Amino acid sequence: MIQENKYTKVAFTLMCISAILIVSGCMSACVISLKSDKEGISLRMEKVENYYDEISKSYSNFETTRKQIYSTVFDNTYDSLYEQDQTIKNTLSNYEAMIDEIEKTIKVMDKLCVDTYYPDSKINVKCSDYKKVYEKVNNVFVNDIELYNQNIKKYNEFQKVNSTDLSIKTYDTSREYIDYNRDGVIEEKDEEK
């Protein structure tokens, strides 16, 4: 009987030690998991900041290119449009390619920001602002191409009235106005017409 009581005490002690080890193991796993989550969130916030900076630089380059296009393409007189047509089309193609590059960064930002709330409000602002920036860039481009194509149509009508054989094709793009941030407002759609 004394020996059974001794085995019972040993078994109870082993069970208590096992329970303590299991609880401490679970707590350690939780602490490690929380630390890992915190590091993961910090890394994601850093990525958001870096990609947002990249978008800002791309936007600045886009605006600079746009100003150059306005001074070289849209300020062209009818006299030089025909001779400059291929150069202008190449310039517009490069202009559109800038948006394609921005789109790559936008897709990464979508993955980092969609349905995510960060503990830093500055990061949350960047997660909402990048959509507006992309919407503006895309819609400004669409505006510019519409303006260019209207000018080409007028040029072609002018040439037809003057009985010349000169005719220029419009610039074709599959881009359309977008409401990327889904706020019900299509940025830049009517502002520059």
C-alpha cells in the first residue's frame, strides 16, 4: 500500500511536470509566433514604403515626360506633323510604357495593401494613396491620347479639304479611364478637356 502511494505521488509529479512543460512550450510558441508576426509586419511595412517611393519617383518621371511631350508633340504645327509622325508615335509608345512599368509596382502594392491594416497610420495612408496616383496617371494618359487623336483627325480633315494625299493614323491604345480606388470619381477624366 505504501508502495502504491509512492507510485501515485511519482505519477502525479510527472503529470504536473509534463503539464508545466506543455504550457511553457505553448507559451514559448505563442511568444515566438508573435515576435515572428511583428517582424513580418515590419518587413511588409518597409516594403510598402519602398514601393510607394518607387511609385512616387515613377510619377515624377511620368510628369516630366508629359511636359516634354506637350512641348514636342502637342505644340507641333500641322506643317511638321506628317514628317514627325513616326517619331511622335514612338514617343507616345514610350510614354505608355511608363504606365506599364508603374503597373508592375501597383500589382505588388495591391498584394501588400489589399485588406490589410497596419499599425502605422502613415503606411495606411500610402496604401490608399497609391491607388489614386495610379488612377491619375492612367487617366491623364488616356486624356492625352484622346487629345492627340482629336488633333490628328483635325489634321486629316484639314489635309482632305486642301486636297492633299497626306493622312496620319491615330494612336491606338487599349487603355481606358479607370476608377482604381473605387471612390466613384474618375480622376482627371474631364479636367483637361
